[in-house]
Amino acid sequence: MALSCARLYSSLSLLRLCKVETNWMTHGFYSSYVFSKPRQTLCRLYSSSTVRHGLGRYVSSTLQRANTKYEGFLKRRFPRFYVLHHTLVEGFKLLFRDAKAVQGIKAKMISDGIQFQNLPYREMEKLRQFRRDMVKAIPLVVISIPPFANYLVFVLMYFFPRQLLVPHFWTPMQQVEFRGVYHSLRAQHHRPVLKRLEHVSHYKKNGQLKDLCAKVQNGGNPTVSEILAVRRLFSGPPLGIKRMNVDHKRHISSLLFLTPRLPGFLIGHRLSSHGLELLQLDRALSRLGVHQLSDTELRQACYVRGLNSDIAGINQCREWLSQWLQVSTSLKESEVSLLLHCIVFLSANYPKAPSHH
């Protein structure tokens, strides 16, 4: 009996509540009750969305303030560690920005059907450099995945920045220092390359190649015409990429910062691939014009092609790169081996003295 009364009371209460909400035009309680639910649901969704956005902004601003305080604490108490921390944070920002740019370039290539060799110079250079950076950065990212492994990464960054980090994570002073170190390692292969070319000149009885090698060995800088005069020797035997002996290929690989510790056929394949890529970059740069490059871009372009651009003035870099392009744009793809040897011919003695520009 009590249960029946409770049910009756519940039904009457529900009926009374619905009647209050009844639309006076419809004279029915059902339509008002039904149509009120979507409005209530919409209000709840709107309120939840607003709360979520507000909460997100609050959390973001709180984290930003905490990070600012943390960096201020590091800067005051541990200045050397702060430099490392700041360099790491800014490096990741630059890396992610480059990744986003590369993604956009590749999407454009797919949607517009553009081949790599038809890209503008800066986009082509961005793809080339990002690909090389990722080869070096991926192992470090894998190491940092396990919990608390980021502390190990900090230690490795501190003690081995040149060997483990890409330029995004170098300080400005480190960039100049490390480029100098890498160039000195590259310059160690100039003499073996010239010795091999000198041997070939005697074997082939080619006076032009002999004179070219002698001029570079005696501290001179060859002209464009002197370099192009020996182009025939570099399109087939004995100095074509596929015809060079393995030791010579290893020295040329080191000029491009490629590992020489690979089987001979793989070294030849990599040299051919990088040589063609460099030739395509030169053609794109020739279309753009050297004068369109910023000072940073100009120095980087010279450094990639073998010049220690940090000890050269801007005018010297521009003059040197223009001479390189005169040689490069005159070559066929089958003569790409000569382009790689120009790393020695054109940069071994240039500049003769540090510039004060």
C-alpha cells in the first residue's frame, strides 16, 4: 500500500512539474517537456566547452609562469646549466619549426607534382639539411624516450655536443668553433686527393691535370677555365665516380662529411647521390642569384661546398661562390665527379689570408 502511494505521489509530482513547463499555445505537457531537453543539453554542452577552454588557458598560463620562474632560478643559481637548458629548449623549437616547414614543402610537392630539382633553392636546401640533421638527431631522440633518460641526454649534450647534437642545439659560439673543427678534419683529405690526381696525371700523361694539381699544391687558386679543361677525365675512367679506386672514394666521402667506413659500392652510390643533389642545388641557386642570399645563407652555402667561410669576408664568400657556380653550371650530370673535386681545387688555398671586411 505504501509502495502504491509512493508511486502515485511520484506520478503526480512529475505531472505537476511538466504542466508548469507546458507551452500555452500547445495546451499539452508532452511537447514542452520534449522540446525543453535539447535546450538544456545545448546549454550543458556550451557550458562544458567554455569551461574546457577556460581551464586550458588557465593551465597554459600557469605552466608558462612556472617555467619563467624556473628559468629565472636556473639563471641565478646555475648559469652554466641555464645556458644548456635554454639552448635545448630553443633548439627543439627550431627543430619543430623546420619539421613543419619540411612537411609543407613535401605536401606542395605531392599536390602540385613538383620534383625535387624544380624546387626553389631555399626549399631544396631546407629538405637537404633537415634530412641530414634527422640522421644525426634520431638516435638521441630514441635514447631520451625511457623514463628519466632525459637526464642522460643532458649529460651527453654537455660532454659531447659536437658529436651528438645537430646545429639547432649549438650555441652561436659553438657553431663557429665546431664548423672550424669539421673543416680542419675535411682539410686533412686535401693532400691525399691531390696526390692521387697527380698520380693519374702521370699515368694518363695529361699535362693539364698535372699543372692544375701543381698550382693547387703550390698555394695557388685555379681559374674556371683551368678546371673545366680537365672535365673529360672525370666523366669516365679513371676519375669518374664509378671508376675511382676505393681509397680515393673514401677521401672524397670525407670531404662531404660522409662516413668512409662502408663497402666500396655503397660509397660510390652515396657519392653519386650527393653529387647530383649538390649539382641540382647549384642550378637552383644560379636561378635565384647569389646576391639574393643573406649573409648567413651565403656563409652556409660556401661551407657546404668546402670553404671555411668563417675566416672569409662576405665579399670573398660571394666571389668564391660565384666562381663555384661558373664551374658547376657548365657541367653535365655525368661529370659530377669533377664538381666534388672542386671542393679541393677551389677551397684548398682560399682565402689566402683572413679578410677584414
